[in-house]
Amino acid sequence: GDSVTQMEGPVTLSEEAFLTINCTYTATGYPSLFWYVQYPGEGLQLLLKATKADDKGSNKGFEATYRKETTSFHLEKGSVQVSDSAVYFCALSIMDSNYQLIWGAGTKLIIKP
Amino acid sequence: DAEITQSPRHKITETGRQVTLACHQTWNHNNMFWYRQDLGHGLRLIHYSYGVQDTNKGEVSDGYSVSRSNTEDLPLTLESAASSQTSVYFCASMDWNTGELFFGEGSRLTVL
């Protein structure tokens, strides 16, 4: 079945470090891919998305490229800030399944000043 | 601005009591979802609805029910609360055109 695997956390970095959070997927159709972010005490919110192969989603300095050949959608940021501390979720949805989302387990990111 | 709201934000109840968590969205989205979030389990789908009078079971639906009498609301009911249902519950609605989910701020439920 369809699934999403993302790196386990917590990931702890110093401010201004480079961030990568790995996400790989398996899907039988042609999924759209998403990164959602959950700040402490809040609900999830969409960070970025990509709907087809080679698309790059970007927002707030974060980027992720939809790589069909490696079935990956890794999240990157060149210089993290303390305010980026949150839990990050990778997810996919397939139109044929009426846009049901398949979620990764989430990766907690801790940025130290 | 359109939004999605959950109530109550925090609730403490006793084992065996019936509890209803409210979810109200003003985007006029047809698709709505209830998730629970627990440490070590990520997000798990409880129930979902694709429109008025439509409800479907998710992966962890036992002990929960939903009803959809209008587009705006999808209340989640715990018929007889159990300690295993202590969790944070999130409601979400989906923009069909983009596939984006919009989440409420969550309802933290403690069952003693």
C-alpha cells in the first residue's frame, strides 16, 4: 500500500545550520506531496507542496523537490532559526483515493541558539 | 477570513462518560477529517466525511462516531470514554481544488 517514511527525530541543530529532513514514499498512482509544520500548541499548517515530478515547492526559506526517480521529497533549508523549531510532517495524497492523505510519523526539529 | 474552529480546547472527563468535540469550518469545504495525535503514533485518522450525510471510518474508529448534518460541522462523539482515548484531537477540512488540509488548533482530551 501507499506509505510515507521520514527520518526519525528529534533533529537538533544550531542556529544558521543547514537542514535536511528526509522523506521517501511508495505510491501506486501519481501522488501530490506535502510538507506540513506543527508549531508547539498549534494545529498543522501547510508549509509547501508539489504536485508532479520535478516540481519544487518553497516557502519561508524551505524547499523540497519532487523526485520521482528516487521517490523522495526531502525538506531543506539553508540557514535555520530558533523559530523553525517545530514538528514537520511529510504526506502524500492521490486523487484516485479522493485525496486521502498518507502521513509520515513526523520529525521534531530543535534549533538551539 | 475563513477558518476552522474546535471546541472545547481542553476537556477532562471520566471513564464511561459521553463526550462530544465540536468542529466548525467556514470554507464551505465538503471534505472533513478527524485525527488523533499521540506520541509515537503521529496522526491517525478516526473518521472522515466527503459531504452532508456522508461519514466513513478511518483506521482508529472504534469507540468514536461522527455525523454530518450540514457542510460546516463535523462533531466527534466518544460514546463511552476510555483512558486509551486520552489524546489531542484535530479536525481538518480540505480544499478539493488544491488538496490542502486546513487544521483546527486541536482539542486536548483527558479521560480519568
